[in-house]
Amino acid sequence: MERVGIFLAGVATGWAVRTTVDSSRALAVRVISGFYGVVDHVGRAVGMEREHMEDLLAEARAHYESSQAGRRPRAPADGVSQDGASQNGASQNGRAAGAKPASWSDGSRDRAA
């Protein structure tokens, strides 16, 4: 009779463990689902704060540049602007405005045929 009691105790223990595992799985799924919700909410909050910071920095730069505009020296009378480009489209180094130096490669020579 003792062996039957031990067997029934083992079956009952196994049944209890199995029931606990299933319920803990459902709990784990709910916890992970909640975690995804929190991550989504935090991501939106971070995005809003990033946009706010970018707006703040842009406004600060605009304010700085407008305060510096009165302090900049005027362009010389020889037709060369402050950025080094003459009025005819060539910069002081003789290249067209916006042209890249010959040492800058677009990679076309690096590609093998």
C-alpha cells in the first residue's frame, strides 16, 4: 500500500507542476506583452523629445546667426563674396563653384571592368 501512496503522490506532484508551468507561461506571455507596450510608449516619448531638441537647436542656431549677421564684415568691392566665390561663378582657386578637386574620386576609377 505504501508504494501505491508514493505513486499517487508522484502523480499529484507532477500534475501540480504541470498546471503551474502552464499558468506561469500565460503570466510570462502577459509580462512580455506588457514589456512591448512599455518599449513602444518609451520609443514614442523619446521621438517626441528628440524632435523638441532638434527644434530647440535649430531655433538657437537661427538666433545665433541673426545676432552674428550684424558683426560680419561686408563683402569687398572687388566682386568676391564672403564665401570665396566671385560673381562669375569661379572661386578664388580657379575652379567653378561647387566643383570637386581632382583628388576627390567618385569611385569610377576604382571599379574593375
